[in-house]
Amino acid sequence: MRFDNKAVIITGAANGLGLDAAHGFAREGARVLMVDRDPRGADAAAALAAQGYDVRFRAADVTQDADVRGYVAAAMQAWGRVDCFFNNAGIEGHVRPLIEQEEAMFDAVIAVNVKGVFLGMKHVLPVMLAQGGGAVVNTASTAALVGSAGLGPYVASKHAVLGMTKTAAGEVARGGVRVNALCPGPTDTRMIHSLEDQAAARGANDVAERYKAAIPMGRYCTPAEVTAMVLFLCSDEASGITGGQFQVDGGRTACPGGSAWR
């Protein structure tokens, strides 16, 4: 029970990595505020609460300052503190060459993936500094470390998340607050299957097989494997770790061509 009575906020919590992390934190004793603009998050939170966990839901658009202030205020009203913040909400945008990307979609990806992360830290970090400690994990991606053809806006946004993470880590370290970046590779969630479908719609064949072939482990990571890293980075076991970037990617960034040893 590494998070017994710890207060946790998770954005993008209605599905995918955020939802799996909510289950993980709850199982380890945390009090969890699940944040999402998708109303299905309310049902997910209610299901966890029905199991006896202290889990609540707050509808919010992470690109809106008032909504971000609202979810932080909700956590403070419920528990009086924020010990861990999984700053996770993100969207993938369209799969197409950079010169074909639409300005509106570029703006949407930057708004959620960059502005949303910025606003979350802007309003959570002062709380953590005031209470003398806390841990933030920002969801970046392996796309924060390398390029990815067809995903220009997404890649740009995740490089920005990594830069903000390192900057924030240096600014708040003396206040007892740690800030790290999570860099998942292809993971078995809605997002990777959306990318598969978009690539297939543009004429690509055997998309999933080719994606997996580029991963040395030969498969997508599971949400549970990513959650394990989130929980570690938020735990006291990671007390000396800040400003880092942590891949959970099956070796994809270490050996981008996959493995010949099968």
C-alpha cells in the first residue's frame, strides 16, 4: 500500500493509461480524482467507488484554465492536498504527412498535449510546494525522443512536454517536488488502434504487424506495464529521481529496427 491515504489526480482518466493508473493507485490505497472531458469517466469512477475505493470524477477540459483550477480545487476540497499528479491527458491527431496536416488539428493537439500539461503543472505545483512535497508524472511518449513519420503535430507536442518536464523539475526540486516524464511506446490502448486504423485507411497494409516488428520485444506494451512505471515514479522508492524520461517501449527506442533474433 505505497499510496495509503495519498491524494492523486489523474487527467485523461476515462480510458487507456489514465484509467489503468486509476485502478493501480486505488488498489495501493490512494484517494483518486479522475479527470476527463469524456463523461464515461464518471461511470468508471463509480465502479471503483462501489468496490470501496475513495475514487471521484471531475469533468474538465484540460485546455481551459478555469476547468484546471476547478479540478485542483475539487481535490483540495476533498482531501486538502495533492500528493501525486499523473498529468496524462493527450490526443494523437491525424496520421498524414506534415504538409497535409490541417491547422485546426495542429492547434487541437498542441492545446491538449502541451497547454493541458502546462496548465496542470501551473496549478498543481504551487499546492505541492506549499505542502512541502509531491510527485508529478507527465505523459510524453517515445515520440518525444525521435521523429515519427505522419505524426508531426503529436511529435512536436511530446517534445514540448519533455522540455517542460525538465524545466519544471529544476525549478521545484528544492521544494521537495519531483517531476518526471513517462515515455510509453506503442501500448495496447485506443490510441495505437486509432493510429493503425488511420494508417490502414491511407492504404498501408499489415499495420499492426509492421508496428510490432519494429519493437524488439515483438509486441505492444500493456497498460499495466506502463502503470507500474507511473506508480514507481510517484512512490517514495523514486525519492531521488527527478527531471528524468522513462521509456516503457519494449526496446523500441534502444533498437528501432526491431530484433533479428526471433
